[in-house]
Amino acid sequence: MRIRLLLLAFLFSLLSTSIATAQRRNRLELGSPAPVIYATWVKGEFNSSDIEDAVYIVEFWATWCAPCRRSIPHLTKLQEEYGEDGLTIFGISTDQNQDLVKPFVKRQGMKMGYTVGIDDNNRTKRGWMDAAGLKGIPAVFIVDRNGIIQYIGNPLNADFDDVIELVMAGRYDLKKQAEAAPSIRAANSFRSGNSWAEAQKAYENAIEIDKMVFAELYIDLIKMLLTDKNDPTAAYAYIGEVITNRGSDDPELLTWIARYIAEDEDIPEQNRRMDVAMDAAKAALSFATRKTDPKYLSTIAFVHFNNDNIDKAIEWQRKAYYSARQSNKIEYKKDLVSYRTRKQRVNAGE
């Protein structure tokens, strides 16, 4: 979670001047509304409904471009991973010789598992790449559910996957990050000075801007109350409010709370409420859209494991493993093996 906040802070620094310069120069920048896509489709189809209230990626590529060919399997993997959650990827060819595109795409077959089109007389390139001042390909744009561009760059860059994960979760908005930055700075300053009430108010001001984008600040606020202030009564009262008021809208947040309580080493053992951790984990599952989502099943397993209930941990982690998508099974299998190993050691008296 901390990595995500650092990523947002870094990209906020890029945005701070982008919006102003975009307005002055009428350029396409981070935070700009996405332009129109003009293309002749050679794989899949495009309908305006495909991008209404949806996340989509527009990639510019060409058949002669070696880095573009390297990005194809990665984009296919992202389409497979997030397609069920509403992601659509559009690959827009910028080839001058358009006759090369269709046979190239056909040869790729399932390896190019997303919608592909040929730019219509460079209209899309002019509206996107040229307007953004981009010269090289591959180049990608990530557009959020509100039709706002949240990323401009190369699909092979390390931060590309981090941004798409956050955008898909509804936890990424650079304009709102700019708006919340003063409150976050104030919260950190008040917290370092032990001004707890002022820090809590500043955190809550930032959270109020967007409860999904700044959900991690709930954890920061809980940490402040539970460890910095050493006020478990206030901390757990606040956690109860979050479970009640935010659980149905953001069940994932409850998994963060459950895992924090169950594992964080800074919590004094006398202040660690494993019953609350389990309440948060079970509430998260009850609010989840898919009751077999491994993210929620594995959180219950995690709390059981940290509460030395190894058999229950194995039972729930097994459910998580079998419910996971094939591409994600390895991460759940790793924890399942770890829990089973722990049980073997306990049985052996180690």
C-alpha cells in the first residue's frame, strides 16, 4: 500500500505542471479528457458503449516495431487478467503500409488477444500521440472510467502495470491527488508533532475528496491512533465505524484492516484485537461481489494463521487457491504450502 502512495506522489509531481501547460498549449496531458478513436478494425469491434464508464488502454504500434512486438504478449496478459473487470485494450496500428497489418495480426492469433485497428488517415495518431508530443512507439494511454487520461508512456515501463492496477480498482486520480496533497502534508506534519486531533481532521479532509482513491489513508489514521497515540479504544472505535460505513462500498479496505491488525509488528500485543481482525475479514467477504473471490478467502485464512489456528488457515487458503484464476494460482499456492509446512512443524513439536 505504501508503494502505491509513493507512486501517486511521484506521478503527482509530473501532473502538477502538466495541467497548466495543457491549458496554455492545448496539449494532451495527464488529466486531459480522452480524444476520439478513429480506426478500421481488423480484430474485434469498437462500439462507443465499450468505453462508457470503462477503463481502456489505447496503444500505438506498428508491425515493423520490435519493442511493439515485445509488448503484445504483455498487453494480452493484461486483457486476460482484467477483461472480466471491464478493461478493454485497443491496439492502433500506425503502419504506412496498411496491407501488412491484417496478415500480421492473423499470424499472431491468440497471442494478440485484444482489439486491433488501423489508424484512419493518422487521425487517431494526431489526436493522441501528436497532441501529447510523443514521437516513439509503442506508446500507451490509460483512460479511467470517467474518460480521463491517467497515464501516458511506454507499455514496457515498470510503472505501467502499477497504474493500471490502481485505475482498475478505482484508486487512482492524479487531479484529486493534487487537491488532497495539502491535507496529506498537514496530516503528516501534525502527526509528527503529536497533534492527534489536528492530524485526524487533516486525514479525514483528504479522504473526503475520494474515499476510494485515498482509502490507504484510513490505514494511516488507524496506525496513528493505535501505535503513535497508543489509544486502542479510539482506534478500534474508528475501525468499527469504517467497517460499518465503508464496508459495503469498499470491502477490499476491510481486508487491509484485517491484515494490518493481524500482522503489524508495531502493534503492542496487548492492543492486538484478533477478534476485530476476523470481524473485518468476514465482513469483507460478506460485502464482496463474488463470494468466492480468493482475495477475501485468503484474508480470512491469513487472520486464522496469525491467530495460530493453522487448520482453519489451511481450510480457507485451500478455498482461495481453488477459486483463483489460473494465472494467479501460484501466489495462493505459495501461502497454502507455507501454512501446511507450519502445521507439519507444529505436529513435529518444533
